[in-house]
Amino acid sequence: MNLKYQETLTTLYLKKKTNQMNGLVVSIFSLLVSAATDKTVALWDVEVGERIKKLKGHTTFVNSCQIARRGPQLICSGSDDGTIKVCVFVHVYT
């Protein structure tokens, strides 16, 4: 099998400093979700590179995050504190 890849099309510079990111996932709504060592999950607007929401609740490093592909619009995150957090998000079209 001959696999080809394309060089990076663009680099997104996030406008607010975050700690080390442990996980990233992109949704179909131009939304990037990051899991970080500062105990938070952040939602980013991919088009402008700005953080639009910072979710708190874990008591130690957040290691992973995922957006539901179907059904309710859910974001799940897993942490070293032994918990999984699930939140509902609503994308507002402007």
C-alpha cells in the first residue's frame, strides 16, 4: 500500500495560553476541544483561533476528550482523578 500525506495546510495559533494539551478533537462545527494539564477542557473556535469556553470540574490533569458523533451534542473528558465528565454543548449558528 502506498500511503501519501499532504503537508500541513495551516497552523492554528490559539490566542489564549494554555498548559500542555493532552488531547485534541475537532467537530463538524469548526469547534476544537482540548484536554489540558490545567485540569480543564477548552472549546476553541477553529476559524479565529479563540477559546470560547473553558470547562472546569476535574481535580487533576485531563488526559482525553471526545465529541459525540451522533445523538446529543456531548463532550466527554477523562482525567487522572479517575472521573469521566460529560457535558452537553449547543452550537449556535450566527
